[in-house]
Amino acid sequence: MKANRRFELIVSRGGLEPAFMADRRRLDRVEVVSIDDGEVVLYWELPAKQAVKLLKLLRNDLINLDADEFIPTWGGLDLEDLL
């Protein structure tokens, strides 16, 4: 089963403006939630511009990876190296 059938991506923006216009202090929250039980599986709170980059990568992997591969791939990942 593909990861996008098992997990939902929830984004909470810390402001109204788009990320490229956002204040550097604005933090956005990105959550990966299990559809089966509604539990948060992965959670990040990071600056708006980094959140946009993370969302693109997460969406791509949600489509391309199996559900069993997705969490091990993203669970212990250091975002400093990725973004």
C-alpha cells in the first residue's frame, strides 16, 4: 500500500503571507498523521521557507514510497542535511 493511502499531511502556517514573503521568525508546523487512528506519526516545527522545501519532499515520498518504507525513511532523518 502506498504511503499516501495510510498517512495524511497536515500543515499549519504561522502567518497569512506566502513563505517567500514570510518573516524569518515565522514557524510553520508540518505533521504526518496516520489515517487509521489519527495519531501524529512525524512532527516538525521549522521556518516557513524550510517548511515549503520539506513539504515538496514529503509529498513526493508519500506518492512514491510504500507505507512500510515511509516512516523508516523519514523517522530518524536530520533535516539540516536535507534542507
